[in-house]
Amino acid sequence: MITGLYAVTPDEQNTDVLVAKVEAALQGGIKILQYRNKRANHKLQTQQARALLPLCRQYHVPLIINDSIKLCLTLDADGVHLGADDGNLSEARARLGADKIMGASCYNRFDLAVSAQQAGADYVAFGACFASSTKPHAPVAELELFTRASSELTIPSVAIGGITLANANQIMLAGASSIAVINAIFNAQDVKSTTQQFTKLFIS
């Protein structure tokens, strides 16, 4: 079950810095980690994901690889997150097998979420929920999508895009199973403390 705080890594080139930030987030209570680095080449992506995997194992947190089924299988990570341009989801499920987590970006389209569920996705992600510096031109995902997902889908929905401590409650009240955060955690002065503040939203 995908629930709680879902951290997505920043485009950090320095592996030691990335590992330190991720460990602080793990100490703060994240429930799932997605490795995503759009600025890294394949060699660096492999190096960084390989460094993060034992750390995630230590904290019993699943490691999801963004976009790359090959890297997920090579490292025996816990799953993969795929966008609309990352290939057929049914074929991806066949390659991954039944034991890996598969998430799908559905942007602001509920029809994509229905199709993703039918193709074997374990969760769907809608976004951007708010203005996002990571993807400034992303379509806006209305919060009603999460309300609809909670009643019409049997898999969890993840909210992403511009989420902060100030607006996270709006998404949770709308029905999102999980909130995915990048900058609000990893750009924070105190990553662990900020992560703890987010995790408290799920138990209050």
C-alpha cells in the first residue's frame, strides 16, 4: 500500500550530498523514495541508485526508480515509476513481474489512471497540484481527481507538484493516499526536521 510521505530525489550531482540528504529524510519518516535525477547520465544514475538502495533497505523503505525498468531490474530495486512517454504499461508490468511496484504518472487525466490500473499499476500519480519549480509548465491537476480516485479506483493515488507544508492538508482532505515532495524537503535547511513536520500530517 502506497501511503504517507513519498520523497522524490532532487537533481543532485554529488552522490555523497544526495546520500546524506536522503538519509536525513529517511530518519524523518518518509515511507517511500523515488530516485530521479534528470541531469545525470546513466553511469551516475546507476552509481547513485546503487548507493541509495542499501540505505533504503536499512530503513525498510521501498526504492522506486524513475523511468528506467532496466536500472530497476539491474539493481533489484523495489519498483519503477513511469511517465506517459516511458512505454506501454502492460508491457512494463510483464517485464517487471508481479513482485515489483509500478507507478504511473497520469498528470491531470483520470482516463489515464483508469488505463494504468487496468494495465497493472500499483498506484497512480496526479500533478502538478500547485505551481512547481521542478516542472513549471506541467498541467494543473485539480484536487477533485483525488476525491474521484478514492471512490472509483482500487489503487492509491499520489499527489505531486508544488506541495508544501502550507498546502499539503488540502490534498489530503481531497482524498490523496500519499503526497510526493521534492524541493520542500530536499531544499530545506534541516531536511530531517522538515520531513518530520510532513509526516506528522498523516497522524494528526
